Amino acid sequence: MKKKENTQTATYYSIDFANNKVVMLTKDEKQNSWESIPADVYTTISFNELLNDIIEFHTIFSDFENLKERLFSLLTREIALFHNTLKELYDIINNSSKYFTRYYTDYIYNFFLKERASIKAVILERSLKSTIESINNEFDKIRNAINYEYYFNLKSNSCIQVLDWDDIKYVIRSHDRNEIYHKADKLFSHLFYDLSSIIHNKKLHICKCKYCKKYFFGSENNDCCGDTSCKSKHLNILKNEKRRKKSKGPYDIHITALNDYLSQQTFQLKAIVQEDMYYVNKLKSRNGEFRNRLKDEIERCRIENIIPGHDQDIFLHKLEAEIYIYRTQIADEWKSNNHSNI
């Protein structure tokens, strides 16, 4: 990401409202033709990826603050020592795939180099003070630029601001393109203001997915980002919750109890007959009969507006007794057949 010498570059962005993404492009200012720019130079970032990127950089910004203080003490030391410490920033660049984390890190790196080079030995004390002030001011600007709560939190309180800036636009139109690119300022404040307008107009909020732990723009109190994996987990939880609520309803308690008893008796029979599925299936073949008899009784209660109670408890116990006797008969049949074969 380090810029080449004698090359003036600028970054442009285009907001794709329909697909909730931003297209970024950094190009040589001398390159007037946009048609010759290769496709792999463009970087596409979804709104949610941008949000996570800014939050991540905001979280680790204190590390940059600490590095800044260390570098202050090295401003007048050997240049090699200063550079070796500054190279720590490139560990962050090389280990991050996030666009804005890499950009801001590279920006800070080059800003420190520029300020270090501006120190004049003949007026060292005044020059050093000026350099430190300049670096502190720039860090304040970066801190403000990455304040995602200010841009994207609908509930954040801030004073009214009227901003006026020159917006340089490039309109690219051809038979298959109609795009507007804005020239970004060095800290991307313009992009964040443009994006914040969209987020506010859509009434979106900063949300955090309880499954992948990533942030996303969504409706208030939404806790699922919509990613395929997260959505699948979320739907399963909702389905299970609905099932649990249903199983606790007055007309479902007895049916749930019968299903549990059938599963229990089937498990016990499997152990007795040593997984012989002929006998297991013989028990299962009457499961539907037992369930339907209970369902008919519960449905009668529902039609007559009766809450199932003591009478239905007795009915359930009778069914359980029948199931137990039938399971015992099957087990005895298996034992008899296996004993005769020995």
C-alpha cells in the first residue's frame, strides 16, 4: 500500500444503493482515461464489511496511540531506530485483509515519515514541538473520522453541523455503465457522511449478530446478520422455541408425554432384543394407533372447550399400560424364539 515516489494518487468511491455496497478505486491522478483501468483495481466492499472494518480499526486505535508516544521519543534519535519502530505498522498491514484498516495504517506510516523529515536541526526545539502538535492534530482527525457511532447510530446525540466541501464527481456512462464516482477526502469523511445519510433514511441501526459476532446494519434489536449459516441457526432456534412453546400448551402436554413414553419404550426394547429391527418395528407399527387415540380424545376436549385434565391423565396412563404390555409381549416373543434356537 505504500505509495510510489513522484506518483500522485487519489481514491474514488461509488455507492451502489441497490446492492448495499461501495466500490473503491485508487488511481494515478495523471491517468485521465477511466476506460483503461483494469477491473482488478476496483475494490468492492459491502456496507456491513465497511462497518466491521471501521469498528475493528476503532477498537485497535489505542495501539496506534501507544506507538505514537513511543515514536515521539525517537523523533530526534537515529533514523534507523525510528524506522525500525515505525515498521511495526506494516505488521498490521500485512496481517489484515480489511481495506480501511490497511489504508489508515499506511496513511499513518507515511504521515510519520513526512513529519520526521520536516524536523530542522537548526531550530530543533521549536521544530520538534511543531511536529508533535501536527501529529497529535492528525490523530485527532483520524479518531473523529472513524467514529462509527457518530455516523451510523440513530440514537447518538450530536450538535447540528452544516458542512460545505467541494465534491468532485466523475460520471461514467457507456452502453453498460452509468456510475457516479466521488473523489474521497484523505480520511474518507465524505464517504461516511454519504453512507450515514443512506443508513438513516432506511432507518437502519448498528446490530451485532449473536451467531458470528459480526456487526451489521439492520432493523432495531435484530440479532441475526442474514448470512446463510447464521440464518440457518436462527431459523432452527425459532423452530425449536415454537416447538417448546407448543409442547407446554394445555392441549399438547399429554401428546408430548405419550411421544416421550413411546421413545422410552422403543429404546428399552432395542436393548432387550439386541437391535433386532424386526421386533423394534413391530412395536413401532402400533405407534400411530396409540397417538391417534390420544389425539382424538384431546381434539374432543378442544371442540367442547374443555381444558385437558384429570380424565385425560387417566386416559394417558391406560395407553401407557397398553404400550408396556405390548412391549413386554414382543420382548417375551424374542426371548422365546432366541431360546429355542440355542
